[in-house]
Amino acid sequence: MALQSLLVYSLVAGCFVYAAWTLMPQVARRSLANALLRLPLPDVWRAALQKSLSTSGGCHCSGCDQAQPKVGGMKTPAPQVLVFHPRKRP
């Protein structure tokens, strides 16, 4: 029973670390990665942390000021009409 509990604890801890890293803001993730790179870690972990330092924003476009201009000269998309249909009542 102790081995099963240890396995469950390690899985829950791993899921917590993954969820916290994924949902963490990018600024906090970069500062944490910089702090972890000062520790003696295996090369695989160091490579993953280096990769997280080199990535850009969430859309990987290096920021909105670096985005490519819209094709056709249209700056804003045309508005779309939303149609709400009432629910059928029995």
C-alpha cells in the first residue's frame, strides 16, 4: 500500500508542476527558468529551460508590433452578424 501511495503522490506532484508551469505567466516562467539554470541540472532539463527562455509570446509572432501587415490593405475584419435562435419549448 505504501508503494501505491508513493506512486500516486509522485503523479499528483508531477501534474501540479506541469499545470503550474503551463499556466504561469511568461514573465514568471522566465525568471524561474533563469533561477533554475543556476542549479546543476541534467542536460535534458537545461535544454528545455533554455528553450523556454528563447520562446516569444503566446502566438510566437515576437509581439504584435512585429506582426505582418494584413493582405489586401484591410486593417480590421468586416463585422459579422450574430443570429440567436430561440430555443424550442416542448
